[in-house]
Amino acid sequence: MSVEITRETIDRYNRPGPRYTSYPTVPHWSNSFTADDYLAALADIAVTHDSLSVYVHLPFCAERCAYCGCNATSTRRPDVVDHYLDRIERELSMVIAALGSNRRVVQLHWGGGTPNFLNEAQSRRLMGMLRTAFTLDPAAEVALEVDPRIGSREQIFLFRELGFNRISFGVQDIAPAVQVAIGRIQPLHQTETVVKAARDAGFCSINIDLVYGLPYQTPTSFAATLQAMIDLRPDRIACFSYAHLPQARPNQKRVDARQLPTGYEKFQLFRQAIDTLTTVGYEWIGMDHFALASDELAVAARERRLQRNFMGYTVLPAPHQIGFGMSAIGDLAGRYVQNDAGLGRYQRAIDEGQLPIIRGMRLSDDDLMRRQAIMHLMCNLEVPFDLALPPYGDRLGDVLAPEIERIAAYAADDLVAIEPHRLRVTERGRFFIRNLAMELDRYLQQATERPVFSSTV
């Protein structure tokens, strides 16, 4: 990209902020939202024929990586996983009792943790439970996350046999010094083996996850990581920013914060990823995703069909998402809901015959309206004044006029361009899309000066 972004610009906009996989964001959900509230939401969609997205959280890892920010737990005991699947089965039964059986699912995702920590029998059991509870659409997007360090060619073919058609491999970085620093030793040949297996098995989409901002990362070392991934030619590459939050994630205390690239240096790593990947045929999708021009995600972005939910950018959203397992999140019937993130508490609730709800929220009309505006901005890189917002179809330009005025002020820094019928995000503005989205967020207190935080540093 030819856009120049100075150190001063990064320093001015460099603040932490939401990724907006939901609006309102999780910190604003209520702990008074109960299992009864969830059951009421399930009852509301039980009388519809709406399709569903289903997410299953599988938190187990053989060992917790130092950088990890996921809801995960380490174990080496297969029986711990078996007991967890027992609870998933009971949770499925409780949900299906309220929802009805054989509902059509157009998106299924296993996340973690490390989903491929499950052995063959456990994987077959879980997929069998899901197929018994739901009807998986023949064209469904069926995806899972895989750790190449414990993957094998045989396991990849098993997942394809079970019906998975999309697969994501965690790599993060290939530099030995970085891998030691984050507690994740993963020789490149392990990644090469599983990627080749996925291609041979016929997966229609292969994704690789990278992380920038890790200790000891340099432009030279990151260039080698990027080139190694380009050589593998995955359909998609996600390049996430490392968030160092040792107070919230105790495992991150093992990361030497003194060795983390920060500020402008960290931004330069992301800029390097953009420049390198777009030069070789990948398109920059949304905040931190890249897809080959022929990939349906890139096609959807060009055709303005891109969507975003808790599972990231997608082209096959459903009106409702239901989550299973500890910490899993649902988005259904105008409510958000989350299961307890503590493994023991989650399992005890299930054993007591209760849905393990820890928090949630019923969205107001204002929430629904702003959610659509934010997601449109994040996916289509514009604020169209004529966009009809729910529930009454009012024009965005009329209902959110003060917010539009605040976003328009970013034109002074060339982050947006003011056009007759919309505010268009510029190439420079793409780096600060969350700064713009925040202006539509009524839950964030507005300071006297423009609030600033970045999606890139």
C-alpha cells in the first residue's frame, strides 16, 4: 500500500478497544441474565424456521502456551475429555428440549483450546451428538481449529470424513526465538505436514493464524514467517495482534514484556504483513484477515455480502447462533448469552440439571440499530446515510446524526472521505476502523477529545 502512516499518527490513535465481534460488547452484558432468560430466547426461535449457527467450545490443551488468551485448560487425561463430552451431551439435550430437534444448521464450528486434542473416538462421538441434535445443511460451513503440533495426516483425513470442510491451523510465528519465548515449539515441517494433508483430503478452505507483536519478533524474522506461509498458499491468513494482559491471563506472566514490540514498531509488523500478502495475491479483508482473490470471503467482501459474528468474518451467517461448552457464547432472538467460563462451575451446573448461564443481555432497539451500523462499517468500510436500521427502518443519517458528525471529523486526518450519500473509510482509515466504530458505541464514555484506540497496535 502506498499510504503513509507516521509514528505520530500511531501514537495518537494507539489505545486498546473492542474488536466488535458483538455489540454491545461482553463487558456490558448483565450477570442477572439467567437460564430462564435463555430458555425464553430458545422458545422464541422454536416457533420459527430460522437456520442456526452452532459453536462448540473444546477447551483442552496438552500444555498452555504462554501467549494464549483463550479460555483453555491443560490436561493429559482422556477421561477428563470424556466427562466434558458427557456434559455437552446433557447441555444439548436441555437446549433441544426447548428448541425442538432437527433444526437446520448452516454453520458449525469447533473452537478451543485445541479441538484436535480429542482422540478419534471422542471426535466421532461429538459429531454424532451434533448430527443427532441438528440437521446439518449439505452446504453448511463446517470448520474447526487444529494445532499442528499434535495433528497428523490420519487425523486430518478423519476430520474430513466427519464432514468438516474448513480447517484453521495455528502457527503464530516460525522463528525459534519467538517460539521459545511464547512456549510453543512448532517446527515448520509440522505445519507443512498438516496443510498438505488438508489439501489432499479435499478441504475447501485452509486458514493459517499468525500473531504479530510477540516477543523477539523483528521485521526480518517476521518476513521469514510470512514467506513460509505464502509458500504453503493457504486460502486465508489471519494476522492477529497480541494483547498482553497478564492480570487477566496468568499464563501470560511467562512472557517477557520487555521483549515485546510496541507502538510504531508493532504497527510496522502488521503493515509488513499487509504489504507482503497483498503483493502475492491476497486481499485484505476487514481488520486482520487476508484471503486469496478467488476465495469466497474475498468475493463476498467485493460484493458487499461480508458478515461478522462471534466466529469472525463469514459469508454464511444464520439469524441465531447457539454455543455449547464452557464460556461458549450465543446470539439468538435479540439476546446475547454466555456459559460459565469455569470448567468446574460449568460441569456442576449441568450436573444439577441447569443451563450454565453466567451472563447475557436482551438488546434494546437502540442496541440493534447500532449493531447493524457498526457491523456494516466493519464489513463494508462505509457509513451510508440511507442505510435502513432496525426495528423501524429509520435512516442511519437521521437517527445517528451526532455520531456521523463525530466520524466525519476524522476526515481531518484522512481516515474518512465525506461523500454525498455516505462516509467512506479511506485506505488510511482502514488501519483505524475500530476508532471509527467506537463513535457509534453509546456504551463507551465520550471524552472531550476524540477517543483513540487502534485495531493494529
